[in-house]
Amino acid sequence: MKKIIILFVGLLAFSAFADIRSAAPVSRESESWWRERHQQKLAEIAANTNRSYDVVFIGDSITDFWERRHRKRWDHWFSYGKLRALNLGFSADRTEHVLWRLENGELDGYSSKAVVLMIGTNNSGQLAPEDEAPADTIIGVKKIMNVIRAKQPNARIILMAIFPRGKDADDPVRRRNEVVNRELAKLCDDHSTLWADVNQRFLTADGRLSRRIMPDYLHPSDEGYDIWASAILPLLREICLSPTGRSTPYPKTLPPCVPDRDWTDRPVETIGDTHVSSQVPKREEGPFGAWWWLNRLYNRRVQALAAKGKTVDVVLMGDSITHFWEWRHPESWKKFTSRYSAINCGYGGDRTQDVIWRAENGELDGYKAKAVVLEIGTNNATLGSSAEDTAEGIKECIAVIRRKQPAAKVILHPIFPRGHDTAKSRASHERERMVNEQVNAIIKSYADGKDVIWVDFNDKWLPDGWGVPPALMTDAIHPSDEGYDLWMSVLNPVLDRICHNTRR
């Protein structure tokens, strides 16, 4: 993978090469059995005179052991049946090892109708959270999907949820994998890439794994493999044996893809552990094409890794108001980053729950920040959240930031005002303004003046009354160059005191 240079310009400047481990191909050829299995698989592919398979299984030991340790069950479902299958599971592989294998022959020289992919449990099982954030595992799996699509363009990808592991639902690695699974589901489309979550079929009603199904709470028994096979075989038969199976919409034999949504199993919906993809894509260069959100997550993780073990002056967490400073107003952003080393973690369309997800899953890991600027909540009002719920979400944002960056000062802004002073604009924004002002009245109390600093300059957005002048917010929500310069003029004295130890 081409490495990316991230340059932070400021009084404490540094530059670094960084890469995301989970998305950079890595060989395990120094391990003789792994090298031999790779060569055996290449030989198996070369010996297939039909130059085709119905289904290819890609993964780690969970896939590997089906063929090697539970051969009778593998043969029962595949070798003796109508489906011709290739098993590309390698014990202990992480996403980066799968990438190396796929880029070195294991998907070459044949065509397939379906590819079943389940990978990621070793990314979380072998590596500590500080070394492998869930965001990194998601990025690694998506990179694998890109390689599969490039090398097997006619195959339908069946993306499996990472299987449950650990005795009960509180197992920490299982919980990390569940975070990954919720986001992987959103990478599927019910057509070329199908989401298959069969995890509930392995579990008891209270979320436990039994030794009968997975004797070591990780790898299936014969019965466990039969559960897996019986869950996906109707789908495989539809794709591989039906004349229209490779082009028809997803047959609903398994749960369909999970769309972006609130996860309402939490008492306050603004704290739900999910991200949201904006309806309008934002341009973000990266390895994932039109997936702007994943590209941005990738780029933020690269920045975090470039800063690993170092200190960054300021991290900005927020929505499009923060995002667009860097994206649409680069000259103003350049002025800011000439003064401070900074990471912009604003994402268009984000709400409090999305900031929480990102903060929990990699964007604040590996480096030390002197200050974290938080401006979030206006999209919660747009989508109908109450003032109390949004305020609760902001409180949780602060708690996560304090936990992840305990030495950083949190600069808490009120939600910025929105709307111009015209009848049409007022009608469009008045309800949200009212709710946001209620939120601001609540969250002001979260600041203690020491660790959480309240910086309210909303009166400067409103010099002439109710509306924000178009010169400061052209579209009545997002600052203009002049608006960002106003924001910067307020932030600089505060950040100078924190980052440069000045008394201004």
C-alpha cells in the first residue's frame, strides 16, 4: 500500500509516515505451515481444469478448521454435493494476512459465483485495543472486499458477521467484534455484496455460547459448522445453481442489510453506538472510492498513527461545521494549522452518537492532545431529538474525550446559531434554533473552567439581531471564510494559553 505523509504545521511541527496495519498486506511466509498451505492452495487452483468454483470461503481458523479438522462435515456439505467450494481459511490470519494472500495468487486464474468472507476476530483477539481500533478492522475488511471485487468481478460477496466468541455477551473481544459487525453491515447492498449475520443461531437466549457449539468459545464443533452451513446454503444454492442467481435481488433467506439508523437499545438515542452516513456525499480522497465516510475515517486514523507517541496541539470533533473548515475553506484552515498542529475530526451529517462512536473507536487513540474542541448537536435537532437528549449526548461526548485524552482540555462550544434574518430562513430554522438554545442552556453547566472550558461567542454570530449575516454563514448554517476567521479569532487566545503557555 502506498504510504501517506501527514504533515502537521505549527510551532511544534512534525511529519511522519504512517500506515494502517490492518489494511497493509503482510506475509506470514516465515511460518513453514502457512507458506506450505499457501502453496498447496495455489496448486489446488492450478489443478482445477474447470477454472471455476461455485463458492470460495476466505477467512481465518474458523474457515480453515472446517476443512482440516472437521473434514467430514466439509465434505458432507461441499465435496459430495453440487457446490464446488474452495477453502482459503488460514489459522490465526488477520485482515492484513488475507490481503497478502489474495494479492499473491489465491483469487487468480479462475472465476467464482460467490465468495464468503469472514475475517477480523484475530484483529481484536490478538491485538490490544490501543493497537487495533475497531475502525482499523473495518477498514481492513473493506480493503479485502475491494480486492475480491477487483479479482472476482462476477462473484457475489457474502460478508459474514464475525462469529461470537467468549462464553457470554460481556466478553471484551466479542464486544469489540460487535462494534465492527454493526459497521460492516452498512458496507453491503443486498445485490453485489450481501450481509449474512447468523450469530444468533449459535447463542442461547441470554447470549451465551455453549461448549457443544464452540468447545473453546471460538471455533465451531461439527454441530456449529452444520449451523453455519444450513444458514447460508439456501443463499449459496440460489446464487450458484439458479439460472438467475447471480443477478437477482438478494433472496431474503438471511437478515437483510442493516441501514443507517439510531440504535434504540440505549435509553437516550443520542448516545447510540453507531455512525451515520450523510445523504449528500462529501468529497474525500482515499482507497474506498465513493465511500466518503470510510475514506475520511481511514485518513483520520492515518493521522492518528502518524502522531503515535507524539503530542498534537488540538483535535476538533464535530459535524460539517468543523469538517468544512478543512474541506471547503482550505486557506482559512491553513492559517489555523500554521499556528497549531491539528487534526480535524469533523464529519458532515454527524450527530452526538456519531462523535461518540468515532471517539470510542480510534480517532483519539495513540497520541496526546493538548486540547479537544467540541462543537456538535445541530444535526440532532434537525432529525428531531429533544433538547434534553441532545444535551445528554454532548455530556457523553465529553466523558469519552476525557477518558481517551485525560490530559487534554476540552473546549466546549454552544451549538452555533443558524438561520438568516429573512422570513423564509426564519421559518426554516426557527424550530432548530429554539431547541439548540435550550441545549446550550443545559450544557453550559458541564464546563468546570478547568478541564472543560466553556467558550461561547454566539453573540458574535448575531451582531444585528436574530439572524446570522450571510457574510458569516452563506447558507445560514456553515461559516464562510469570514465566519471561520471569526471562529479562529475566538479560539486562538484560548488555544495559545493551553498549547503555547501564553497568558493572552
